[in-house]
Amino acid sequence: MNDSYLGDKLVHAEDHLRFAQSLGGLKDKTSLELGTGWYPVVPLSLFLAGIEKTVSIDLSPLMNKEAIWQTIEAMRSWQKAGKLNGFQQYWQEDRLAFFMQADFKAMELEEILDSLHFEYRVGDARQLKDPADSFDLIHSNNVFEHIYPQILKEILKEFKRVLKKGGLMSHFIDMSDHFAHLDSSITIYNFLSYSESSWRRIDNSVQPQNRMRLSDYETLYQELGLDIKEREFRAGEPEKLKQVQLAPPFAGRSIKELAISHAHLVSH
């Protein structure tokens, strides 16, 4: 895990914590994360902020003892170097002291997770085992864009079921063409130039991309009766988008709206 990845994840964690203050803090609160990935920076940040329990679910068993140990060591290294100071406004001193001192390397994975109030699950988020009204906070980072619309709709239905009354959902979405992260010859809007049939041939199951734009997510939320209370977004680069030959269903849509590259949706 490099510094850029850690820094990005810490910013996401801070954003979730910023909005979670409307819950009255995280003491006695439970959270659900969609998309654990390899390095659980956000769940560890929620632990440091006093969460009672975080459940994190992923379709693939990516995280293991080595990965969580690397995450802990990276965060400890930043703390010792004074690089975490800007992220600590929501953290609790006793939790941070434990985090810095505990001998996690001597523990088995389950013991590490228990000590950090963290439950790791591998499974389908459309079929959660939790009863209704189980979680105060449901969150994700860079996950929605990898889920096809009908599946995402079913996941959000399930999230609505398990979210407590007065609870909060906080989801960060990266709507850029992820192939552009690896290929500097294309822009983050390149995938909007392909028809649906062409894109199905290019897309892959390892890192699928649904190509949904912000208005598509907003429409989905509206259909499900999810009230968006806060939305933050990056305007992107409309001038670069104008250089792309847009394919249906994107041709004819507003350049300003299509250019939005990232969004953070907060709903109750």
C-alpha cells in the first residue's frame, strides 16, 4: 500500500466521519461498509473514532492478516511522522493509544478484527443476514461504479432495509474511465465513446464499470425513495469531454452533467 492510496482512503474516512457527526458521534453506533478491498483504512479510522462495530462485506476474499497488518503499520508510520494530525479531529485518545501499542502481529486474524471492533464478511450485499434497522451508518468508497445498475438497485434496497431510522448512508463514487488510470493516452471520458454493445465486449468481470453518471444515480435514489441530503461533486474537465465523440446513450446529454467525474452522496 503506497502513501497515495493511504492518503485517499483517509480523506474518504474523514468525509464519512464529518457527516456522521449528525448521528451524535459514533459511540454505541454500528456501521456497514460495502467493498472491503485489501486494506481496511476506513474501518480502522471508524474504530479510532469510537465506533461500536463495523461490518465490512465484499464479494471476493481480498483482505487477509498480512493486508490488515500492512494497513496498521502504514497508519502507525504516518502517526509517528506526524502525518495523521489532520485526520485526528474525530479520533479518541484511548483508541489511538491502543492502536499504537497493541501487538497485532502476534494475534490471529480473528483476534485482530475483534480487538478493532471489525467483522469481515465475504458474500452478496443483496442478501444480508442482518435484521431490519441494524446499522446507523452505511458507507462505501469507489465501489458503486463497479456494480451494474440492476444489482446496485437491489443492494440499495437491502441497505434501505437494514439502515436504522435516522441513520445515514455515505457513498463516494468515481465516475471516471478507470482504464485512463493506466493509459495516459486516453481521458477519463473515453468509455463514453462506446455504444452499449461495444462496451460489453470491452468491459471485464475483474473491474467492471457501469458508466453511470451522477444524474443516473440520483434517479435510482429517487426510484427507491432514498432522500439525498447532501451531494458533493467534482466538475471534471468539460473541455476534454467535448473532444470525445459521445455514443448513445450519452449523446445529446448535457456536457456539464456528463463531465462530473466524482460524487459523494449522503442520504437518510
